[in-house]
Amino acid sequence: MNIRKLILDGEGVSLDFKKTITSCEKIARTMVSFANNKGGRLLIGVADDGTIRGVKSEDEERYMITRAAHLFAKPALEPIFEEVYYDDKLVLVVEIKASDEKPHYALAEDGKWWVYIRVKDKSILASKIVVDVLKRSSKSDGVLIEYSTKEKALLEYLDANPRINIKEYSELLKISRRGAQKIIVNLALSGVIKIHTTEKEEWYTAC
């Protein structure tokens, strides 16, 4: 593994740097977000700016990560460890595979379980729509879409406008937010629309 090249690529959707592990809750959040996406790697012993500091206590880091993966993630995760040396400094590489049991939840400081997803280099709280998409995407029964006037209205709107959010869609059709969410989930699963999420907002575009 070319650890230097990985670091130069920088943190992103599938890569996160940690100088050390200080909180099971925080590291569980990152691991869960990887599992709910396409997988990813944690580089333990690497600072946020890419400086290789090295791991001081490999056993302690492994213990914290394994504890977080088993007790602070639901369903539990199975991290894969690899030791990489660079300039006599040990970097602990932790790989989290994309999961077939989505969604995974992380136990937060408030004692509640939340679903997290990876957006760029952040692990953020998933919306109700994204959680529903994750739940149904892990099932093999597929999605049967029958286009009603509600679906057609959304597609016509997106044909004339670049994006729409859930509030705009529910107001457009004069239906409940919950009803609008259900339609969005079905269309996202069928590959008709794409969900865009940031820490502050969520919107939808045509694929």
C-alpha cells in the first residue's frame, strides 16, 4: 500500500485521517458512514493536514476501534487492520467494507442511535429519506414504479428547473411531507432522481 499517495489524495468520501482515537462515539460515526456508502479507510496516526505522526499505542488504538465497531455500531462492523510503516512511523490502516446490511446506526453522545452517511470528507446525519433509501436498497425485491400524476409533476418540474427540495415538492403537489418523501424514495431507488445532501440542506435533481 502506497500510504504517501493515499495521504496526498486527501480526506474524502472514502478516506479519513485520525491522529489518534479519543472517542468511540466519534469513530463509530465515521465507520458507519463508510459502511452505509461504498466503504472507506481510516488512517490512524495521520493528522488532519496529512502529517504522519505515527501511532503511539497500536494495541490501544485497535481496542478503541474494535470496541466502537462492535458496541457503538448497529449492526456491528468488522474492521480490517493493516500496519504500514513510513519513515519508521507506524500508521494503522483500518478498512471498513461497504455493507449489505444497510443502514448502520452509530450510538451518539445523547444515547440515541443515528444513521450517518459520508458526504465529501464529512460524516453527516442522514435524512429520513436517505435512511428509507438505504433500508430498501439492501433488499432484493426491487422497486416497481407506476407513474401517476404526482411522479409526472415532479419530473416535469425538474425538466424545467435544476432542483427541488421536499418542502417545494410537497407544496407543488399540495400533499403531506410524508407522502412527498415516499415518492422521492421510490424515484431515487429506481434511479430516476438523485439525492444531494450537505450538512445544511438536501435537494433532488433528475438523473
